[in-house]
Amino acid sequence: MPIAYIGIGSNLGDREENCLRAIDRLSREGITVKKRSSLYETEPWGLKDQPKFINAAVEIETEREPEELLETLKKIENDFGKQAPSAKWGPRVIDLDILFYDDRIIHNTDLEVPHPHLHERDFVLKPLSEIAPQKIHPLLKKTLAELLTELDNE
């Protein structure tokens, strides 16, 4: 069964509870959560003038194809009351992103996997490295632990 990694973030409302509820919701949607990272409080990326985020990552097993998985994640976000942010990288109740889907490389108008900026973002790499340090980025050919070390050294 395919293994995917999902990034989770929240900076509105009860941020920790939002992340934990989203993880629980994945399970209730028939998605098997295999591993869950710790919760990390992080600075906003891109748009700095907003509350800090709580971020996490999960490893899941799913029979859903990537596009179906994306639809499920968007449904969960909508159920949490997610609205389009007022600005790119703006505040949000919950944000769910497909970071990896097996070792597939997907590039279409709705979905890009691996997530195109994950190697530039410590709020993604820290929780992801916690649960899958030896996962190799299929395009960069480096482990997540290596990518995090490189980012920390910049």
C-alpha cells in the first residue's frame, strides 16, 4: 500500500488542538496514520506579520491515489472552516499538504509532489526528519536528515 507524508500546520485558534484533530480526522477518513511527529511551534514563513504556527508531519498508508488524497485533505480543511487566506502564506486554521507520495514525482496544475519547497522550510523538515530521517527526496537524492542539516547550516 502506498506511503505518503502529510505536513500539518495551524496558526489560528487552538493551534495544537487543530493539528491533533486533523490527524484524528485522517484516521476517521480511512487513512492509516503510521507515524506522527511531535508538534513544533514555528515562525511564519513568507508572510511574517501573523501568529506563530504549530506544525507536525504524519506518515500515512492509503489506497487513495494522490489526487483523491488531495481531495480528502481539502475536504478536511474546508470542514475546519478553512477559507482562502487573505494573502499567500497567510494565517489559517489548518493546512494539510502532501509532501511525498511514495517516490512518485507529480507535476500538474493541482498537485506537485514532492512538495516544491519542503527542502527550504525548517517547519516542514524538522517534523518530517523526526519520523523519516532516512527518507530520500526523489529529486534531490538526499535524505531528509541531510536536507535539514544543510538548511540548519545556511
